[in-house]
Amino acid sequence: MPVFWNGQRVGTRPEPVDIDEDTLQKIANMTGGKYYRADNAQKFQAIYGEIDKLEKTEAEVKKYADRVLDGARLAPGMTLADIGTGDGLIAFSAIDRVGPSLSVILTDISAPLLRHSEALAVQRGVRHQCAFIECSAEVLGGIADASVDAVTTRAVLAYVPDKIAAMREFHRILKPGGRLSIAEPVNRDDAFEVSALKRMVDALPAESGNDFFHLLHRWKAAQYPDTEEKISANPFTNYSERDLVRFALDTRFARYSICRDSHGVPH
Ligand SMILES: C[S@@+](CC[C@H](N)C(=O)[O-])C[C@H]1O[C@@H](n2cnc3c(N)ncnc32)[C@H](O)[C@@H]1O
């Protein structure tokens, strides 16, 4: 707690903390996680060191980006549109793969992210190969019909409310025979599990004294919507991989191939 002297904050005094370690440990075991507690600076450093070693996100993201690019089958002289480019991971990897004859259109709904990826393009010396367009995936204004050889998108449709409109736009800008290659997280099943957990918690007697499932529900509900209505209304959870394939087929993509943890949808 903060300590004041003559109205000035002069430091902090450690407070006794009441943590239900048993429950937190149980949650970690149940969810395949790990429970850590640091009560001094040294332990804190040691735990951070251990967590750093566990951190695989960057490598995972790169793996998905590479698979998306494999699906796009880019070749010299082609034009790629990378939709929802973020910091240009896929766009710049594509340029690294194909070389100076590849043109890339980088789109994003976020102007600051586009400015950031433009600065990265300058740093990498590839600005002249890139065009930057601020737009939503649902309306790719500024990209002409049948003007690109491939469309890529990774972890973007999960944020797009009207995924069919986005697929229509991908189809519109692709040349005949062009390819769409996408990778999206599919969160619906996890969200359904949380809604089942909520139903179970709601059915527990109020005075059961069992805090474990309440706590588990609060933690999970911070990550996923926890009712079927909310799941269907949320673009992050309201689709499965089969829906993505159906949207693509409905928008006249001719053939598709699908992988369990990423999706390539050839045109
Ligand atoms: C998780 S990031 C993925 C970035 C990039 N595709 C990658 O593979 O690293 C999601 C990106 O989608 C963008 N985004 C969110 N909603 C969008 C929309 N409706 N249309 C286009 N981009 C959108 C965000 O601004 C962000 O850059």
C-alpha cells in the first residue's frame, strides 16, 4: 500500500495478500496451464525467465504466415493483395520469397498500422513494390476488379462482421484463376464450452460454497462470450471452418483445400 508523509507519497509498504492458491492451482491443472506466484523481486525475475522460454507465439505466427504464402503459390511478376496486413508480416514475407518483381497491395482498417507498415517498407527498401490502402475487408475500395493474382489474409476475418461481403470482395479483385489463401482462428467450440460452463454455474445453488467453477467461469468469460446469443452475435466466435468454406463456395470460388489449423481456399 502507498505510504504518505506530509501529503507526499514516500514509498510503499507490502500488504498481506489473501490468494486462494488451491483454486488457482486447480485451474492451472485443469486447463493444462501453470500456476506461478512471486512474493519477492528475485522470484519474479525467475518466473519471467521461465515464461519467456515458454513463449512460442512468434514462431507459431510465422508458421501460419508461411503456410498462407504456400497456399498463395506466388510467382515473379504477380500482384498480391494482403488484406488486414497489420505490420505487414505476410506482405513482407511474400516479397522476401518472390523478390523485386512482386507487387503487393497492403490493406488495413487501421490507419496507424498502415503508416507503421509503410515505415517498415521504407526501412526494408521495398516501398516501391508496395501500395497501402486504408479500407475494411468488406469494401476493398481502390482495388480494381480482376486486378490481383492472389489474396492473402491471416487472423482478420475473425474481426470482420460480414465475412460473406469480404469473400465477395476477394473474389471481385482476383483475376480468373487467382488464389485466395487464408488462416483464421476458429473459436466457436471454445466459446460453446464456456457457455456450457455458465449454464452449470448458474444452476449451482447460491450457497453451495463452491467458488472454483465461479472463478473458472469468470476467467473463461473474460476470453469468450458465454451465451449462445452472444456467440452468434460476435464475429470472433460465430463461424466454424466449414462456414468459411461455405462462404467461399457461395461467392463462386471454384475449389478449396483446408487444413485443420489453417485454411487454403484456391479460386
Ligand atoms: C491479428 S491482426 C493480423 C495482422 C496480419 N494479417 C498478420 O498476419 O500478422 C488483425 C488485423 O486485422 C485488421 N482488421 C480488423 N478488422 C478489419 C477489417 N474489418 N478490415 C480489414 N482489416 C481489419 C486489424 O487492424 C489488424 O491489423
